[in-house]
Amino acid sequence: MIGAGAILMRRWGADTEVPALGTAPLVPVARPQSIPTLKMPTAQGWASGQKPTAAAGLVVNTFARDLVHPRWIHVLPNGDVLVAEALQGAGPIKSAFDFAIYSTMKRAAAIGVSANRITLFRDADRDGVGEVRDVFLDKQNQPFGMALIGDRFYVGNTDGVSAFDYKEGATRLSGSGEKLVDFKPGGHWTRSLLASPDGKKLYAGVGSDTNIAENGMAAEEGRAAIHELDLVSGGSRIFADGLRNPVGMAWEPTRGKLWTVVNERDGLGDEVPPDYLTSVSDGGFYGWPYCYWGQTVDDRVPQDPARVSTALRPDYALGGHTASLGLCWMPAGTLPGFDENGMVIGQHGSWNRSNLSGYKVVFVPFADGRPIGEPRDILSGFLSPDEKASYGRPVGVAIGPDSSLLMADDVGNVIWRVTGAPPS
């Protein structure tokens, strides 16, 4: 048996491949790995007074602190900011590689006891800090996505979507809520939510249970998909599938399309395949597990040629294993120097490639409803200079009150707020 230490030390060499980015990326030839790469910085957190590096013309401040693994953000119409605090639990350890993954994730503060709550922050004095703090909702099951439609507040727990009664200005919800749909827990556990513009439907992202359906497709039923919940009829259906782990979702207003960021499969190399940002078509199939980046077949998976022939190519590559999770639409001029419409993406950062990627918040410009050009950094500096430690890891992003950008940092346990720098 190969020891855990040997697994952790196994590397596949420094990758000199150009990052697979943009609308026409160069995706390298796959290099299947018998032992997947494990490399993740140790969670260190921020020292007193330390903060991420903001792009030129921007400043960053702490909006909220002392959270327990904050993952997702939802801003209510009155400006209150909700933060979902949740964490993946440890799964069964059946092999030396399972132990290596567990040890790596624990050192990176990516596995532990989940707070299972949503916390509310209110910036009553408008100074850019949420000084009012309340437990908005607790005793949940790994809550993540949130949506408010009328007087109903929706929560995406790992085991399904629940609805609660809400009154404007409330700082705490009561009752056990109404379960609308069940999802199988385990595997990729996040359940993001996005309301339709007319408020009649709710979309939920459900990731795969495994990397490439190692336990068979029956175990993946209803997973690797975006579900559509009809709030009028109470019915639900799969809106699109073949999306290995669709996390953040957002509407692009020019064409009215739903967009998502997707974490692709492991074990084929540093840049193979790239994570991606894509529009999502009703009934669309995006390849998982049979193929990637269009119809490039993954030979490790028992094939379905008919499905492969229908696989859609994503719109925009984000580089290999960036773990792009957060997504929100940012109108032109929201932040100084960002004069184009576009998407903001929180990149949680890699744990499974020889050279680290992600660990930043980036902006992808759009024109006529489509991404153009290269991504631009908004926030960086989440890694130590030697990349052995992480001060923080970006997750959810949201446009906050007063044209700010909010970002959840689940290692620093902070909500960061980005605005324009004051005149010198």
C-alpha cells in the first residue's frame, strides 16, 4: 500500500502550459494521473491590519468579521447583508488517498464542523461596516444559496430547498420552513439559488456526487445539473445538465440569459480541463462525465456517443482548477476603472495541481451579452509569497449597498468590502 506521505509528495512536474483562458483557449492534451496531484496551502488567516490587495483605484475594508466559514452572500432590498456559514463535513476514509485528501483539506480549513446558520449584518450608520449583527436563521443543513421573492425567503440547504415567511426589516426568521424539493446530500454539497427576473421560478445548482461518476450514473441521478423550481405550480425539472459542479449563477441583462461558473473534473493535468463561465440553455447538456470543453472525450469514463454528440461548448475558460465559485453581474461603473459591464468571479483556488491557480477575485468584461478579453484582478494577495499558506480564500461575491462589492472569505472568516479609493 502507498503511504499517505508518499501520496502527498507525488507530483507530476512543474507545468509550463499557458493558462487555458478566454473564449478560444488552448486546452492541452490530457495526461491521466493514476495518483491525482494534491497541493494546497495551509490556512493561516489574516494578521491584524492585513488585508487583500485591491486593484488600482480601489480600496478594501472589513465589512464583517469573526464568522465561521462564510461561504455565500445575499443582499436584501433594504441593504441588510445575509451571510451563509457552512462547511463540508468529513466523509468516510476508505483508502490511503482518502486519508491524504482529508489531511490536506483539514490543514486548509476546508473540512470541519458546520455552523449551519445564516447571519444578518446591517450597516445602520452607513460607514461601510455591518455593526448590527443577528442570527437570521439557524439549525440548517449546510445552507448556501439564498433568495428573497416577495414575502418568501428561500434557502438552499445541501438536502433541498426550503421556504420561510419573511417581513421587511426582519432580523430573524422563525419556524421550520416548508421543504419544496429534496436533493441528495454528499459529494459537491453546495446548493446555490437564483430567482428568475419575474419571481415565478427559482434555479438551484446541484453538483455531482463524484469526480467522474465513479459510482455509476444511477448514483448521479439529478446531480451535475441546474434545477428549475416552478413556484406557481410547485413542480420542478432539470433545466440543464452535464455541469459537473455549477455553483454561482447570475443573469446577464442584455440577452436575459442565465450564466454559471462550473468546476471541472480532476486528474487530467494542471490545465485540463479548464473551469469555465458559460451561459446555460434550457435543455442544454455540457458534457459531464463523458466529455469536456465541448466534445473532447474523457477516456476514463464509459462512453455514451449519443450524449457526447449533443454536448455544448462553454463560453469562456477560466483556467484549470481555479475553483471559480462566486458569481455576480457588475454593471459598468460600479467600481472606478471598471467601465464595462461584466461578471465578477470569486476564485476559491486550486488544491489539485502542481502550480496553484485562482485565489483571487476577477472581473470578466462583457459586450453585447457575451464575454470578451482577458479577466482582470479586483482582489488578490490571498497567498503568502511562497504560496505555502493562505491568508484567505474567496467564495461568494455580491453587489452591496452604495455601489460596493462584497466578498466572502472562508479562511479569513471575513466579509470584505471593495469601493473606489477616496481622492488623494
